[in-house]
Amino acid sequence: MEAIKEHKGLVFPLNRTNIDTDQIIPKQFLKRIERTGFGQFVFYNWRFDDNGNKREDFDLNKAQFAGASVLLAGENFGCGSSREHAPWALLDYGFKVIIAPSFADIFYNNALKNGIILIKMEESQITEWMKEAENGAFYLSVDLEKQEIQDDEGNIVHFDIPSYHKEKLINGWDDIALTLLNEDKIKAYEEATQA
Amino acid sequence: MSKPKTVIEKIWEKHVVYQESGKPDLIYIDQHLIHEVTSPQAFEGLRLNNRKVRRPDLTFATMDHNVPTKDRDVVKDEISRKQMETLRKNCEDFGIKLADMFHPDQGIVHVIGPQLGLTQPGKTIVCGDSHTSTHGAFGALAFGIGTSEVEHVLATQTLMQEKPKTLNVYVKGDLGPGVTAKDLILAIIAKFGVKFGTGYVMEYTGEAIRNLSMEGRMTVCNMSIEGGARAGLISPDEKTVEFLRGREYVPKGDAFDEIAKDWLALATDEGAVYDKTVVINAEEVEPQVSWGTNPSMCVPISGTTPSLESVKEHKEDVKRALEYMGLEESQPITSIEIDHVFIGSCTNSRLRDLQNAAEIIKGRKVKDGIKAIVVPGSFSVKLEAEKLGLDQVFLDAGFEWRDSGCSMCLGMNDDIVPAGGRCASTSNRNFEGRQGNGARTHLVSPEMAAAAAVEGRFVDVRKFKSGVLN
């Protein structure tokens, strides 16, 4: 995965709770055998009607949110199915940062493995940003090293992130390569347990 | 005496390969189950990095998500066919056992694991599917993973995981007559919400849990993820042991009795402490029907949809759910008419589920205009059911009797509910579009689904049995 230290981007507010991975990417798009090209399908049933035409009433389709890369959402984002196609689709569409009061466990891991910065934030702060962002042209800068989010007026909000997750994102670590450095320990475990 | 421990801690400690402060533990995976949808990119990753599958002998594959449930000889959907062919090739290239679409062991991955005895107490089991929690019914630590993690397990037979917190879901008392495991888990999620288990592994405890059949326990553990927990399990007991005795992949003879002792010793110790405990009274649980677009939006059959005035938080989401579902606020559940019935999925497609539904449907007819299908969880479940004549019971009533697969639970194959259609479904998710774009899903038990098929609307199956509906 690509390393990511900081990111500044246009904010898209999606004021819904419990956004499940079926909404992030519906099942009909899970049949591809590649990791790429899923961005066009993100939030598909919200963005498009039954005939494949853009739904004008869905904000992400509006011009002022074109190029958005910071997603604000309600609690329990990414619940449901374990499909990693969800973070693949979000990243491929252009979202690099997702800020929500809470994330579902499997989604959190999947997104982390793909270098998306997930930030847990107080709901009241998110509500405030959602209001600011509602008409577009609202930008947030995320500095992972300092664990700070800054708006255009220079207001700074601190966020928490487990230090291991932070290091992983900043260094773009490949977990498999890291684990294989401990291959002797895996072998020893297998011998000891006759696994 | 050493400190009392939960089954979760006991399994975890036995599987730590490597521990370093400030980092997740590296834990060993005893059983890796794979299927066609979430594995292709993992194998691609192995090839790109010139890596092998470390333990093909601990890996088992089947095809379930995409497979047609009728006229299997021709898979018309070319992309589905390609995905299945890719799995076949990957299994051949890397030496992994595969129960493909025509294999007698084929079935929904969470049905065949226990059926074959691959699922055993104390094992760590993973699969690229969130309903892997099902295997927790046997006292295994089983959870869903993403494709990157599938690749990690293929390459290393381990996973980096933070040690989970423990959550005791204590079910007090016993379920009333005619109330099922499905009603219990739906009531638990309705009471505590869709994220009370986030960051935890759940253990279900109490009299009602001990009294459930293994099939019932699988139904409960299956839906742990709908409460936010990646894994939910139940301490092994004699029922667990007896279910597994004689299964293909468990030891035989004396060796089985030996391993069974180890299994029983895994049960949570008296006095063990959990990070959190929630309590539900089983006696208060009624047959459940979901009305909304997540599994916590669920009420007893005697209930109604919520009134918006009574909703304190996230009112907009509730309003949107009612709109999507085409329901009014405060609408009685018994007034909701359905046009589809699906009996199947990793939640409710085992032999006992089909027997329970058949008991309701026997000698009755599916109401005109309703499309009703039964999709057994595995090829073996199908054969056993046919031996018992259940296929004929369902066919006589007007159900279709299909081949096994995930089918209408997520509609990746042709089994979808059309836009605006309304389905009484024994599956696990009522998300928008889950069973088909614009489809409306109501989660229920197999018994409740069968009764709804006859009446064309939701009814209390307990009254249905007695012949007095309202």
C-alpha cells in the first residue's frame, strides 16, 4: 500500500448512520477478479437510478462535491459484509480520509490495509463540519504525524489514532512482508503445537 | 488455582505466535475457509509477490455466493463463471481442496464447515466473509476477514490481531414455546443495537443458550456481526461433542474421546471476568420481524413500526428506512403483506431449519401470487431433506426446491427480489438493496417465513399453530 502522511481535500458530508458495505458497493459489482476499477460503482444505488442515470438529489453527484476526497459520515460506518471491495471503491473514487464517530471492525482493518486514513471523532465536531461542508468548498487538512485536522480558517482539532496504525499508514507497510520476517517463530509454533 | 478464564482468552492464549508491546499479536490460524468472491485478488497478490500458500492442508474452498440454484450445468452469467473458474484454477495451482459446484461437499461455507467437522472447538477459523462468526457455535474463535487478510493467511497462516475485549451476552431464563434461536438473536440486536459488539468478541451464555440445538446456536452466533462483533461464540459442551462425533474431519475412536476432553476443558471457567456484560430475559422474547433497513430495526410480531415522534436519535435515518420499506409509521406488523418468501442462507438453511418450516407448511398452500423458494444450505442438507420427504412437502405447498448456495440472501446469482418486492426472509441482512435493487427485506425465522407464505402477511406462528390467528 502507498504511504500517506498528510492530506488536504474537499469534504463531502454524508449525514447517515450505519452506512453498510452493501451501500458502499452493491453486490453486483463484486464479481470482478481485480482490485482496481471499483470507484465508478461507489454508493451506486444512491448515485444512480434503476436505469443507470445519475440521481440529481444525491449530493455526491452535485458539481460542488466533484473531486471530494475527505468523507464525513455518521456512526458505525462500514458495517455489514467483510467485502474489501468497499475500501477499494472508496479509494479508487478518490476518498483518502474518512471521519466518523465510529467504524465497524472489519471495515476498519480493511481500510487500514489499503492506506485510507480513518479518524474517529466526536459526533458534535462532525455535526459542525457537516454544516460547514453542506454547500461545498469546505476543505480539511489532515496531518497524521501531528494527529491534527485543520480547516481553512486555521482552527485545529486533535484526533487519536492507535500508534501502530499511524506508523503503518505513514510507512506504507506491507503486513505480509513484516510477518514473514518472523517466519522462524511461525515454524517454531507449528512444531510445538504440531499444527 | 490459576485465574478463571473465558473460552475466548483460553483460545487466544493458545494461538499467540508472537507478541510485542504496542503491536497487535500475531496469532495462528487453524482453519482457513475460502470462496469464489473474496479470494481472487488474494491469490493474485501471492502470484505478484511470488509467494506460496503456507498450509494448503489447513485451507478448504467451496463455491457458494455466485452459484446458480437451478439449472447448474450452464452458468449464464459470464463474470460469475469467470470468478468460479478462477477459484478452480487457484485451488489447482496452490494445492487446495475444493468442493466445487458439483461436489457432494458443496454448500454455503458456514454450513459445510460444521457439517464436515472442519469446525471444531478451540480452533481459530477465518474466512473472507463476515458470517464466519457462525462457527463460534462450537466454541471456535471464528471471524470474517477482508481480502488483504485472506492473502495474509494464505501466505503466513497467521494474522495480526489486537486482542479482543470480551462481552458476555447473558440470556436469562428460557425461550417460550414456539420462539426460536432466530427470534432470540433478532431480539438481542433490537435491544442493544447494531454496534454494541464493536471491538468485542461475544460469548453467549445462560440457560436458553445451553438449551438450544447446535443448529440454533449457529443461527445465534451467525448474526453476531449484525451486533457489531466480528466473532461470537458459545462454550463447548456435550451437545457440541455429540454433534461432531463421526464427522469426516474429526479424529475417530479413542482419539475422538481424547480430543473431546480437551474441547470440554475450553469452556469458560466459573468466575471468569468479562470486559462487559449485557443481559436479556429470554422469557420476554416473542417471534420477531424486522421492519427497517438494518437488523436492529426489528420488533415482536405483536408490535408496530415506530412512530417518528418517539424516535430520539437519528430520526432522519428512521424516516428514510420507513420510506425505503414502503411502510407507514406505527403500522401493525401483522398488516404487512409480502410477495416473496426465502428460506435459506447461512443463518437458517440447515436440516433442522427446513424441518421446522416444513412442519408449518405441511398440508397447506403458499398463497397465490407469492414466489416462495427453499434453498438448502448444502448439497448434503438437500439430500438428507429429500430422504425425509421434505422436498415433497415444500413442492406440494407451492415452494420451489433449489440447489444449495447463498442465493437470495444477497442476490449475487439470479435469485433476486425485484424492485418494490417484499420478502419474508430467513437471512441475516435487511440492508437497502440487499436482496435486489429496491427490494424490501423482512428478517424472520423459518417458521415465521413459512406461516407468512401461507397467509400472505406476517402472523404469529404460535397462533398459527393453534389455528386462531388474531
